[in-house]
Amino acid sequence: MSRVTLHRIESGSPSVTVGALVNAAEAVGLTIELSTTRPPVEERDEQAPVDPGMVEMVRVGDYPLLRAAVWQLDADTVLDGFEALRTYERNWRHLDHATVGTQEKALIQALADRYSKGVLLV
């Protein structure tokens, strides 16, 4: 491996190939392993289903996908319902849908029902 490639790896350059990253990892004694299994997702139903009339204000920390979408905000931040729906729609392609719980699914549907006639615009 050339010094230039090693410098690119160290600086985080996007032009480095995966093969070069694997070679650098092996050179320092690390092994890279790919796995097709995902950790199990536990369903949590702490609260009752969301009432469409009660989605005026949404606390960011109560919903993991919303928290991931607005990572720069504090968990105690409260968004109004319309802003929460637009945040979900704007960041939909970046979110891990396999980890969404039933409570958050109900919230997203309630927001869509209230603000966009039941349709999530993604």
C-alpha cells in the first residue's frame, strides 16, 4: 500500500476503496467481518395507541426514528405535529424502518391522517 493511500485512509477521503481499508485493518491486526443477521428488535408498547386529535405537540425523545432524524436537537425538544410530519417525510430515506415500534408507527399514521389526508409524502 502506498503512503498516499494510507494518508487518504487516515484523512477519511471518500476515494479510498474498500479493499484498501481491509488491507489497512489487517496490517494493524484487525479483522473485518460482514454479517447478514440483524440484532433482534424488541417491540415496546408502553403507551396506548396515538389519538389523531392528540398529535399537536410531539416530544423528540419519545420516538427513536424522529430522534435519529433530528439528532442535532435535544431529546426534550417539542415539535408541533406539522413540523414532526414534515421531518419524517424529509428524512424518510435516511431512517432505519426495521427498528420502528408500533407506537411510532401509530404516531406517523396519526400525523399523516391529520395533516396530509392520510398519505405520507415520501
